[in-house]
Amino acid sequence: MTPGARLSAAMELLDPILAGEPAERVLTRWARGSRFAGSKDRAAVRDLVFDGLRRRRSLGWLGGGDTGRAIGLALAAAEGSLDRLCTGDGYDPDPPTPAERARLIGDLARAPEGVRLDFPDFLGPALHAALGADFGEVLEAMRHRAPVDLRVNTLRTNADAATVVLARDGIRVASQPLAGHALRVLENPRAVAASRAYSQGMVELQDVSSQYVAETAGAEPGMTVLDYCAGGGGKTLALAAAMKGRGRLMAWDANPRRMADLPDRARRAGAEVLILSERDHAALGPVCDLVLVDAPCSGTGAWRRKPEGKWRLTPEEVASYPPLQDAILDEAATRARPGGLLTYATCSLLRAENEERAEAFAARHPGWLVLGDRRLSPVDGGDGFYMARFRAPEGTPAPRS
């Protein structure tokens, strides 16, 4: 495919996504039906689609509409390739009309704040309150691609050895200070999934902020640990490494299908994980030295990786998370032994899902000791995350409700 044909494809794919169809479904369907598109073509089209979604409002404002063509024209104009790509020849997009061309030279600095920084207007006050002086820097970062981070799996190797093996496959990395075993991919990120380091369990794809949460949650060798909202298991495997393969590590999720790949991932990583059934979960008492709760949330901290999520959010959905998070925290706390640890985390930027939930938990459970919290954002080098840590009171645990 020519660069212009790739842009045309991205324009066409954006329209059903903007109408509400999941981006991954649209891209997968296109890839299966487009045998002429090679792996580089598919990757390039995917990048264009996600770049367009990250900057949907600003690009649409410049392009003159919330359509794939408007966004695609603005992307090409921003990169200085408008006339080169939009020729109308072959599979290239048609050239911009005089009206489109006039719109594309508009001054984005004069656009409303939500347009300039690409976020839903209704979240503006909450984001300002949460981010303070970092508001502009964080929202600007969310308009661009996230870096690719790897976690060195210390059950298999160390950072030096992993770096050498990655380099043999043309993948250049550098250490990231936020987490002790983090490497940032500087060159050839798409080669990671097919690399020997990945297939041999030496590294896992994981954002550095997510690594920080798992690393500082409090897991130690010999502990009984429960990853309460395990999802795909990225933090579960990081906890296994922190435990050095010693102790009892359990994973549970309200939707077991999210953990479908975890057994294979654990085998590759050399980790032993007990995946709890609903019956196991219901019968589990206050036996855990550590319970990690990576709670469902608005995902506002992960907009770089899941950009369509910010345009799907509604005020009603955002309002639904705090009561759900409270209920999950209260239930998870019943699995902590006396004196055990509870770590709460979200990939949200919003105080209502973060600090306010930690404060509410402490108010509901006055015997619990607050050990501290931390907020992370792209200013710190990774995705937006929040974590708070608590210690259960010593003595007989309260009966479960």
C-alpha cells in the first residue's frame, strides 16, 4: 500500500469507530478482509487510526467535522504531507476542497480548551481539580502515543541479560527509574512480541506506572497474596516476581474471561498462580498477607493507549464508578488477615475515584492504618495511576457481611 492508500484506509475505518463500533473489531475485520495489506501496512493504518482517535476533537475542528476524512486531512496537514498524500490518484484520498483547505489552516490556539487538549468538556472541572498545575502537560501528553515499556521478569533473568537478548533482535532499550525492573523500548517496539526475550518469559509488556504499583504494593517472598481484580494478569505476574516464586499467589476477577490468557502467561513467566473460581473466591476467608485491588475505573489515566475510551465516557458512567469501587474495596478487605495489607489502585486521574475513595474507606474502617498514597501521571514517565495502601487492624477480623 502507498502512504496515501494507508491514509484512505484509516479515513474509512475511523467512520464506524466514530459511530460507536469498537476500534479493535473494526481493525480486525479490515485486516482479515484486506489480504493485500502486509504487516507494515496494517501497523501503519492502525497507527493512523489511533493517532486520529487521540486527537479526535482538535483534528476534527481543523478538518471541519467529526468524520474520518476531516480527521485524516488534519493529520496529513499536521505532518506536512497533505498535498503529497491527498492527490486523488489510485487509492489516495481526494485533494482537499478550497473550503477544507481554508479550514485546515485555522488557529487551534483559539479553539476551546477541550478541543485544544482533546478531552470531553464535562470532565474539565474534575481534571483541573485533580491535576492542578500539571493539567496542561498531562492532557497534552494524552494526545500522543504512549511509550512501550517492558518489565524484566526476575524469575527468569535480570535487566542486563534481557537487554542483550533484546538487542540481538534489534530492540534497543533503556532503564526507567520509576520502577526497579522497567525498560523503555527506544527502537523497534513492534518486534517485541516476536522476540526471544518475550517468548522465553524474560520480559513482559507493562507500562512503568503499572509496574510501580505492583512493585510497591507490598508483596514479599513467602506471603499469601491475592490479586483481587486480576484482569489479564499483568500485575499478577509482577507480584509473582516480587515474591520470588515463594508463597501463595492467587488471582480472581469478577469476569473470569479476562483471565483466560493468564495460565499461559504464567507458564511462560515461570510463575505459579492459583486462579480462583467463584466458589473458591466465596469461600476464601481473611488469610491474605496482601490483597491488591486494581479496581474498575474510568480509565482516564490510560487514554494514550485506549483513546476511544475518552470519547465513550458519559457523566453517568463516571458517576457509577465510586460506589462500585467502595463495594469492591469493602469486600476485598475481608480477605486480608489481621495486620495484613490492602493496596488500592486505579488507572484513573480523577480524585473521585482515587483520593476520595481512599479517604472514604478509611472513614468506614477506622481501625485500618493508612500507610500512604501516590498519584502518577505522564509527568512521572508513565500512564496515569493512583495507589493507596492500608494495614488491617490486629486482632480478630470483623465478620463478613
